[in-house]
Amino acid sequence: MQSISPETIFRGNYAWKKSLPEISKLTKRPLILGRGVNTNNLRNKIFIDLRNLNLNVNTTNLEFDCCYEDISRVKKIILENNHDSVIAAGGGKVLDSGKYLADCLNIPCITIPLSASTCAGWTALSNIYTKNGQFIKDVALRSCPKMLIFDHKFIQTAPSRTLASGIADALAKWYESSITSSTVNDGLVQQAIQISRVLRDQLLIDGEKAFKAKLENNPSWRNTIEACGLTAGLVGGIGGEKCRTAAAHAIHNSITQIITPNKFLHGEIVGVGLLLQLKLEEMKNNNKLADQSIKQLLVLMKELNLPTTIAQLGINVFENNNLEKIADFTCRDKSEIHFLPFEIHKKDIVEVIANFEKQKIKI
């Protein structure tokens, strides 16, 4: 079974308003799930609009990331109040939590991304973390969301940092899928890879312009937010698991194991993992173009104010056995690192990160 896309998608300016008649057909007792205080105003608007449709609507917020503690608490709220759908409005962790809850309870999920930081509004996948933000595992869901509402007016209110993070995460689709799946003899997978290549090119062309001028009449901004929030999800939907993740996400997952005072966004960490993946390809797979790709990415990442080293994520890999912890988790059984078409061992991760962080490798 393959879950390729949400059943219904509304996108563009005022997509939320256009979706209301369909929402009223789908649900009578929805629960709105959110998290951040910065997006409270948008969720209040969603709440009022649904109440004006005479829906019996309730709202609750996550306390942490997409973690079992929050999921268990919200699940009780849904059951006690007989809610018949989950409307997840927020960033990736909120969207993943809403999808997971809906899947567990066999009720529809409506995703409303409030930034373009990930493609979580699209996918049939939820990433589970501890309440401290440490990655545990990803869970394949039975279906993509019933409805995805990608309202440009909502996205426009998000901080520029979230868009930069989304660009880094979406760029990884090409660099990961092109190496993990290039020899797969499956037409849909090959088409997914080519979509990810076009996605990469578009982000390299439009990403900086979108980041610096997030205006609705700026086609670069419109194209970029939809590339991050929609097209990136389509790549994984068509191509499957190996078109979603490889070393960049495996390294992201391991870096989250180190708890730091400052929280970084998913794509910000993936971007660092992407640079390290390319170094691994150069070191282990004799990829002559990897260094050129790194230089190209660094130009964009610096313009987007993205971190480019683990140190910039607030982690000194040479303290507290951090390098060993990252290498161990990266190379654990069932890690996405093993999707690479060459063997990776713990010593390889230690070597590439140590050299990278010491800046012995010219980038």
C-alpha cells in the first residue's frame, strides 16, 4: 500500500475560507490541536470560523513535541468529548501529532500548516520524539491527511527562520533520494527523484529571494513555500521511504539526542546533516561533485542564516562524549544511514564529523 497524497488540497490565498464548506461536511465535533503562543491568533480565527458554522469545536495545545506523553493526554480529550476529527494547525510537530492521533482513533485529520518549515502537512508519516525533543522513531500511518489546507495568508505570518528551515529540509529530498534510489528499477521512484531535482533547482534559484521578500505578489516566495510544504511531500509519497531520508536525516536524528538550551528547527539540523552526508559521499563513495555541491549549498545557507556546523547548533562534539553519542545513534540498526549504497561504520561518522567541526576540510 502506498499513501501518495492528501485526499483534498486547498492552496493559495484564502484557502482556509474556501475550505470551510467541505470541512462542515466532513466533521461536526472537531478538535483543533496547536502549540506555540505565536500562532494563537491564527488558531483563534480557525476556532471562531468553525464555531460560526455551528460546529461543536474544541481546542487544546501540545505541551512538548510530538511525544507519547502529549499524544496520550490529547487522546483522552478526544475520547472524552467524542470529537470526530483532528484539525492540526501549526508546525511539523503539531501536524505529526494530529496525524498520529487521527490514525490511532480512525478519525479524519485536517492539516493546516502555519509555516513552510516542513512537508508534514502532506505525509502519511509521524516522527515521534521524547518530551525533551530527542528523536525516537518514525511511524508510517495508514493514510495521508484527509484534507490539507495550505493558506498563503497563514504562511505569510510565519517568521522567516521557518522558511529557511523548510528550504534546507526540502533540498535534502534530492541529495538523499538521488543517492539511495538512483538504481531502483521502478518508474514511480525514478519520477520522484526527477521531481526532487526540479525542486532543488527551484529552491536554489528562488530560495534566497523568497527568504528576503516574503510577499504574496512575489512569485519566488509563492513557489518556494509550496515547494517546501507541498512538493517535498509529494516526492516521499510517490517515491516511498527511500526517497524521504538518508544520511542527512539520520544525522539530524542523532544530533537531537544531545539536549541543548536552545531549540533548533528540524530543517536547520537537517541542513547540517546534508553537508555531512556530502562529505561522507566524497570520503566513502569517491563522489567528485560532493565538494562542489557543498560550496553551492553553503552560499545559500549563509544567505538564509542557517547553521552550517554542529557547533552552531550549540553542541561541542568534543565534550561530554557527544561525538560518540552522535555516531552510535547514527549507525544504530534500522537507521536511515544504511539506505546509502555503501557501508557506513561508526568510525566513518566520527572521522567525518571531527574533521568537519575542526574545519580541517576546506569548504
